[in-house]
Amino acid sequence: MDDRARNRYRKLPGRGPRRRGFISLPLSRCSLYLGDDHVLAVDSNGFSEDYKRFYFSDIQAVITRRTRRGAAWSIVLGLMIACFFMGALFVEAEPLRIFFWILSGTFLLFLLVNVFRGPTCICHIMTAVQEDQLPSLNRLRVAGKVIETLRPAIERAQGDLRPQEVDVGPNESFQAARATHPPRQPRAGGHAIRHDNGTIHRMAFAFLLLDGILTGILLLYHTATMTGVSSVLTLAYSILVVVALVKQYGSDIPGTLRGITWASLGFVCLSFFLSYVVLMTTLVTGRPATMITQWDMYRTMIHVSPQDSRLVMGVYAFSAACSLALGALGLVRVKRHRHDSASASRPGQNWG
Amino acid sequence: MEEICCTQCHTPILAAYYNTSKLISCPSCHAPIRIDVFPAFYHGLQPGKEGETLMDDQASCFYHPQKKAVIPCDHCGRFLCALCDVEFGGKHLCPACMETGKKKGRIVNLDRQRVLYDSVALKLAVFPMIIFYFTLVTAPIALYLAIHHWKSPTSLVRRTKIRFIFAMALAGLQILAWTTGIIYLVSRR
């Protein structure tokens, strides 16, 4: 009975963290191994390993879905590089300039690795009794390679597909199932998809566009009042972007619009970070003794003009360009979504 | 038959989209999706076998005396009916042997979790070196773990004892260093 010696596993490409939830610490890493008659999924946390076996004779399907995780990382890394590159160009202090060059180089390396690894995906394996995610197959290229490795072994165990099964069986069964059971409503994360006409998105992008225009004017003509209005607008669209992100979950908001909203959140985070850098630079180079309270700091900040230094000019230019681009793109996409929704909901048509 | 659904919006996907070897767009959420379907999907679940009723001159199942025996257990040799016959890893086993094999770890394919004593011992030998005072306590524990679990089954997919060897070497060196230090301090007084 002891078949310990008989089992030999071959490592399959890919390794990835098993995430439980939207934001979670990846406590275990998953990898796949090819056995004699099964695929072994190993979840390792460094101290112990959990095993799950998928026998070749039981595997019914492998479902791969491309995700935007890789693209989102590329955008975030690109923004970080742009930010530190700008710092390296505009900051006068030599040690800080070297530090920014090193940082931008490091993030460029991460970006290149991310681009080289290709688009990201989520892969599920389906048997008669379960559908389980394979976190190690998180890149399309790796998933394709693993599926092609598994295919001969699975087909050896299950036999070839008969043409009548492929052409007639599933379609008939599907139609029969559809006839007896009403079609399920599309769901997102287990909830029914609801309609959202993107009002919050529209408000957020309008504020963003307005702030972009105002920042553009501030580049040429700076007044403390306009800077104050701009900071109020920034606060407003920051809140609206977060609300829009919450509202778009489980809604019929199209993917592009979701992407622009996420990019806007990235921009909000980045602009806060840049403001912090500008504040610190002003604190160091200005008169720290006069800035005792938060209000003093804010008053100092709104009096900082783009003409004061190259760093502030760069931050203003970058902020204006991003706000204008994201705001305009977002508004156009919201308009198209509202138009599509309106035309689909007319009598005799179905949206979604 | 089960239906295959989009993993994002859970909408059933038509069979025409299966085995296209490329990404197709989900009809509902437009997520790019690829579905590779294998013959088991069309065969579905096979119904379980029932033991046949015993006739006069036939051998009976050890666990069900009124049922006809169809096969002996590959481990204990007891006669089994179709209901008691568990086919696993190319062998026919009775439920009792299966349970015993699982408990004693004889059937590797039933192992669901393993503690990596070699990794634990190695980490216990390496990480406390950052604050080296801790090694006074952790080095003996690492050495004990490495020796005590030398023969314990480790990972299913890793086979070498190199972590145990490194753990023992490091823990041994730490103990040696502490012993030398203590002897030196005592002899100086």
C-alpha cells in the first residue's frame, strides 16, 4: 500500500499568492505539480503545506479569464516613475536628485518585469463537484503553457471527445436546461448586477476637469484665492472618486469607465503625495519657525507659486495634464454609457 | 450536466465558445475568457455501484454477508462487494484499510497537509541570528527539531534533507559559539 516511492512530481510553471478578499495579505503561495495521475496544488506558508489533488479523470474544464491587474500595476508603476523622474529633473539638491534617480530606476525595473511577464489572468479548474481557483496561473502565457501540458495527460485519462458529444450534446443539454430553468441573472461576486447611470462618476470627472482647468490657469497666473478654490475642488473630487468606486461595484458600469475611475484614484493618491513633497520642500527651504499650526502650513502652501521653483512648476504641470486628461476621458465615457443605457432600455430592447 | 459560467459575472456560457483556444468575450460582462473543456464534462458523474444480492454458491462480502463478493482487498485480502470496493490509485481497497492507510500516512495521496519540520528548524536557526541573544534558546530547539524529525515525512514535492543539514550545522555552530563564550568568561574570572 505504501506508494510513497512511486509518487514523483514535476513542477509546473507559475507561482502566485492565494488572496482571500479585495485587500488581503497573501499568507500562502500556491504552485502546481504534475503527478502520475493528478495535478497537485500546493499552498505553502513556509512552515506547512496544504495539498489539493485534481485527478486527470475528474477534470472537466479549465476556465481562464484575463484581468486588468497587470495593466493597473503598469499604470501605477508608470506614475511612480514619472513622479520620481520629475523629482530627479527639478530638485536642485544633489543627494536628493541621486535618490530620485535610484528610485525611478528601481520602479522602471519593476515595470519592465511586469510588462515582460505579460497580461494577468485568473484561472479556475472545474470538476463535477467543485470549481477552484489556481492562483499560480496568474499570467496568461503561463496559464496557456500549463493547459497545453495538462491536455495530453487529461485526454489520455478521459479518452478523446466524440464529435456527437461536442456538437450536439452540450447544446441540446444547454437548451433543455434553459427551457426548464429560467436563465440566471448575471451576477458580480454573488450579487445581481444593478444598473448605474454614472451620476457620481460624472460629478467626479466634472470636478476633476474643472480642477485641471484651474490648475492650468494657476500655472500662468497664480493667486491664493484660486489655489484655495483648487484645493476645495481636489477634496471634493477625491471624495467623489471613492464614492464612485464603491458605487461601481456590482453595477453595469463598463470596464473602461471603471479603469478611468481607478486611474483617478491613483492620481488622487499621487497628487497628495506630490503635495506632501512640495510641503516638505517648502518647510525645509522656507521659514519653519513661522509654521506652527496646520493652518499656518496651509496658508504657506496656497502662497507657493509655480514660478517659485522648478519642482512646483513641474508638479502643477503634471497635475493639470492628468486632471484634464482623466476628467475629459471620464466625462466622454460616462456620456457614452448613459447613451447606451438609454437606447437599450427603450421598448423592445434589453440593456446589459 | 453542469453548465460553465463566466467566472466574473456567473452567466452561463454557450457551448459554441468552448475549446476555441483563444480568448472570447463573455456575452454578459464582456470579460475576455477562455474555456478549455475535457471529455469528463460531457460524461458527467458516474452513478455509484450497488452490491449484488448473494446466490447460494457464491462468496459473500466481508462487511455485507448478504451481498455477492466481487473482488478481494489488495491490502488485507478480505472479499468485498461492489459497494465496499474503493478503487484508489489503481488499487482496490476496503474502507477499513483506506482509513488505516490515511491515519498512518501510508497512502500518500490522501495526505492533505504536512508540517515542514526542515523549514521550521532552518528558520529557527537563521532568523534569531538578527538578535543573537535569542540563539541561546533557539539553537538547541532547532537542533532538537532537526534530529527528532529527521525521519518525519516532509514536503511531498521536496525530497532533500539539505535544510535539516543546514539547520543542524548552524545550530551546532551557535551552541559552540555560546559554549566557547561562556567558558572564556568563566575562565577570565
